[in-house]
Amino acid sequence: MAFEGLTDRLQSTMQKIRGKGKVNEADVKEMMREVRIALLEADVNFKVVKDFIKRVSERAVGQEVLKSLTPGQQVIKVVKEELTELMGGDQSKIAVAGRPPTVIMMVGLQGAGKTTTTGKLANLLRKKHNRKPLLVAADIYRPAAIKQLETLGKQINMPVFSLGDQVSPVEIARQAIEKAKEEHHDYVLIDTAGRLHVDETLMGELKDIKELTKPDEIFLVVDAMTGQDAVNVAASFNEQLGLTGVVLTKLDGDTRGGAALSIRAVSQTPIKFVGMGEKLDALEAFHPDRMASRILGMGDVLTLIEKAQTNVDEEKAKELEQKIRTSSFTFDDFLEQLDQMRNMGPLDDLLKMLPGANKMKGIDKLSIDEKQIGHVEAIIRSMTKAEKEHPEIINAGRRKRIAKGSGRPIQEVNRLLKQFEDMKKMMKQVTGMTKGKKKGFKLPFM
């Protein structure tokens, strides 16, 4: 996660003040010094840091904080609220045209991930909002840009409008909107050309597309790993095009995250979405309050729940719950659960969204090896149908055959069978404790 360094630094600073029975101005001053260093190290814009520290300091030494019963916690609350405000306060949603289609122009420098992000956004609009987008290949200059968008379209089963690289981007955009109206598409996502730097030719063309299409949204795609350069690019594009939103890519990478904290304040353009991985479903709506919670190590349960709701089949979840209650949970059910969890994203990232996870020893170094999960799958897939449904029949000879078939040591087969049996016992205890409680109960992993 981009903010790990900042989170660690802020956590240790907050810990010093959290349990204090009394907090005075000197304590707040010392804490603000640490916060200032943490933000600057995270590559947050210097002026943004200065203004942020000033606002927090003024509120933190106010009477309602210093005279409260838990002043340490009140200071942390102030820091969270100001961080949230710094990143935009409330979630900024996509504008919707009065009459469809809603036109979104995707702009940005070459290499920021604009084309991939266009595909991700189309995928999110359909999966989460049940919309019908049309992708438009209007980048006629970059080699293979059109082909890349068409490939993405096939992967997510989404139509792509293209007229090749010999027609002007303005004409492509015009015809695409006509096509969208004819075929009743809700959204038109125009993937425009980028350059290695901001120049007059690029801006002239983008202004022409804007003039013709009258877009409802103009999203700038920027790479969070470029740090302060991302902020400068946002300011420049906003000045010339009038941006309505920013999409930050690679926020899951090894980056200090300062761009996410600076862009809103410097360019006055809200962050609308963040890219949290390479997969085509790894795009999230940006919630300033949730991001502030993540930065301060307070978890992000709401995003975790949304991921589960998007990726877990409700009917299958009910069916699974019934199987657990009747102790008929099989290895096939276990495989299905592994697949659904994998669809939600990297397991170590999901764990870090839980409140208090930052306090778990070694959580920062936690890395769940996908290979290990692959080994478990190989062992299960080497079992017969009867063995998956009734593991108790797996004797020494069967264990030897399963080990050979999966290419794993027999000790791993033994360990998995033991863990599976223990898990079933635990599930039975959990369902026993919840028997008779209100309807609609869901086990924690559903």
C-alpha cells in the first residue's frame, strides 16, 4: 500500500499521545513536528503540509480538546478529520448526463496507465452500476494503442469503437457518440492520446475534442508513483482543460502516496478513483474518509464489505451456510471459497483493511504466498469426488496417491486434511453458538 511509511510514522506518533490523561500545548507541538516530518517524507507538497499542520494545531489546542476526558483520542480525531478534508471531504461521484450517453474524456501523459484505466472504469460501471459503456479508441498516435483497447474490450466483453489511425480523433469521438445514441449506451469513454510531457499540440487536440463532445467529465489519469510531478501535471491539465476529476493509478505500489494528499489541495480537482492493482477489477471509487482511516491504521471495513458484496454470490453464500450448519461442507466448497476470496484481491491487502490489523505483530511484513494456495488447490484437485465429499475415507494408500498426483510431499497432504477437519469443527461450534439468533446471520467469511 502506498502509505505504509506514512502510516508507520503517524501510528508511532499517535501512540505516544493516545493514552495520555492530559494533553498540553507542548505535547501537541511535539506531535505536530512528527506529523510534519512524516508528511514531507511521504512527498506531500510543502505548502499543503504547512497549511495542514496549522489547521490541526489550531483545533488541537482548542478548549474542547484539551479539557475533554480523552484529549489524546480527540487529537487523533482532529487529525483524521483534517486528513479527510485535505483529500476532498466527501466522495466525488460521476456526473450523469440529463440525456444519455454520459461522455467521459480520459486524458493524461503517456505511460500513466490511461488506456488500461479506461477499460477498468468501463468494467466498474457495468459490474457495480449495471451500466452499458462504449469504449472509444481515439489515441491514433501511440503504436498499438488502438489494439490495446480492443484487447481490453474483449477481456471484459465490452464494445470498442474504432476507425483506425488515419481518421482524426475529433471525428472518431463525433461518430462514437452517434453510435452510442443509436445503440443506447449509457456511457461513452474516450481514450485520448497522451504525450511524454504537456505540449501545445496535445492540448490543442484535447480542447477540440472537448469543444465537440461537451463531455460531462474530464478525468486525468496520473501515476501516483511520480509523486509531486503528478500534482504539477494535474495543475497544468486543469488550467487548460478544466478537469472534473483525477484517477490515481498504482496506489498499491511502492510509492510514498504524497500525490493523493496533495492533488486535491493544489489543483482543486477531486480524486474520483484509485487503481489498486493490475487486474481489470482493481479500480476503486475514492472515499477520502476511508483513505484517512487506512492511513491512520484504523482499517477500511466498508471497502472490504463492498468487495465481498461484489465478488460473493449471495445464493451460493446461503447454500454454503446451510452446508456448514448441517456439517456437509466439502473440499469442493472449500475450493469455491478460495476462488471467491481471490477475486476480492490479494489476501494480505484484505487483512490490512481490518480495524486494528496494524497492531498485529508482523502484519506489515505479511505476504500470503499465492504459491501455497496453489499447492492446496493441487492437493484437493488430486482427490476423487468421493474423497472430496468424505475426507474420512482417505487412508494411507490414498494419501500417498494424492501426494504423487499433486506433486506435493505427503506431509502437506496430512496437514491439509488435519486443518480441514479442525476448520469443520470450528464452523460447527460457531453455528451452534448462533443457533436461534435472528435470521439473515452471515458467518464472518461470507
